[in-house]
Amino acid sequence: MKDPAQVIHDTTVRLLRMAATVLPNDVEKALRDAYERETNPTARTQLEAILKNIDIARTGIPMCQDTGIMIFYVKVGDKFPYIGEIRDALTKATIKATAEVPLRPNAVNPIVGGNSGNNVGEKIPWINWEIVSGDSVEITAFPKGGGSENVCILGMLKPGVGLKGVKKLVVDNAMSYMGKACAPNIIGIGIGGGSDIALKIAKQQLLRPLDDHHPDPEVAKIEEELKEAINATGIGPMGLGGDTTVLAVKVDYAMRHPASLPVGVAVQCWAARRSTAVITKDLEVKYLTHPLEGE
């Protein structure tokens, strides 16, 4: 009989390994397409180096020395029988992956200083929980690097500025950090709700496939307009000039209070690491972003 805690643990270790070493297909394709389209010689050199890096990482080496702070998105069915095993399994898997992949220890105590040495500590790994109908659990590993995290922002705008003000905030932010977040970037935007809601929505957008479109045509239009506007700045890969500053802009929203217009902006570097698996109530595992051979 399978041990549920062990299955969740082993699955998560593989998710962290895959996230650190193999980009999702949609991200790699977007980078290769950007290289083929690029007209700036310096930008082509930067994109070529990124693509070589991706190929080397496939041998089992993390694609970036900053392997991120550990974040998980857990979508668990209300009838999944092993909910109580998840948190401990994810924590232990983080410790094991840190030692075995290896992952750089990135969990630092902000009060007294000091690195935990194993990517685990107060409230880390951070787990975003969502309860859904069903009897399985979907786990997404989302290690987030510090460089791109440092340029994420929250704007509390006056409602009167409308969508024009929202777009200006996003483009101005991209201009302010230039290539510091290791462009080409992916930008997630959350509009409305409250301060915490807007930022939560923004970061969730970084999990979307790059080739999808928001189902609301008005939102999809905003995504495309912002992508075109930021790429028109010519900031380019690594901020050295070029045609591709962002690979994608993803937007979603929540209803807002009449007196406020919160806008969260989440930025991701080119190393858009994410990996997802589903575990059924019978402890069968299916990897969605990095399938096993034969899946």
C-alpha cells in the first residue's frame, strides 16, 4: 500500500527539480521565437546565451543561481482524503530538494538575520491554498527569484484615472527598472479588489501559459496593448536594447470599492519556473508541465 505522505513528498521533490532545471515548453518556445524575430545584434547575443543556458540546465543543473524562494499553489479537492499530509510533505520535500538538486538556500530571517540553510523557515515555503470540488490535489511549485520580485509594485490609484492610469502605471514601472529583472519578462497584473487581492491576482497571472488569452475580450485587448507598449520601449533583453522586453502580459481583475483602484504588478524574469502535478485519491500521479516518458 502506498504511503500518501511519501507520494506527496516524492512528487514535490520532482516538481522542484523540474522547475529549477527545465523551463515549461511555452516559455522556451516564446524565448526561441523572440530570438528568431530579434533584429538587434546585441539582443540576439543575449537571447542566444539564454537559450544555451536552457540547454545546459536540462542536464540537471539549475538554470539560474538564484533558485528562488519556495512558493506552492495547492488546489485541493474537498474530498481528497490526505489533506492533512500536504503541508508537512511540501516542507520536507523542500528540504530534500535543496540538498539534492541542489537549490540555493534563500530563506533569510528578516528580523534577526541568518539563513536557515534549507529554504525552510517561518511561513516558508509559502502555500497558497484553494479548495475545489473533487477528490484529487493539484500542486504547483513556483520558485520565485529575488531580482524580479524586487520590481513588483502595488499602486493605489484614484478611480478617476481609469484604465489609462492603470496602463501608465504598468509601463512606467517597466521603464523604471529597465533590464534589472532579467528581461525578457512576463508581467502579471491584478486590477481591483483591495491591496492584498490585487497583488495576489497579479502573481497568479504568472502561472498562466504564455500562449493563452483572457476569456474576456476586453481584458485580452488590454494584455496585448500593454505587451506592445512595453516592447515599444526598446529596453530589450537584459536592458541592453532590442525588440523583446516582455514575452507576455497577463491581466485579471476583481470588483473594486468605489473609492479605490488597486493595481498589483508582478514581474517574472525569463526563467519563468513553474511545474505542476495532480495526485488522485488513489495516489496516482500525473505531471502536467513536465510529463514522465509515456504520459
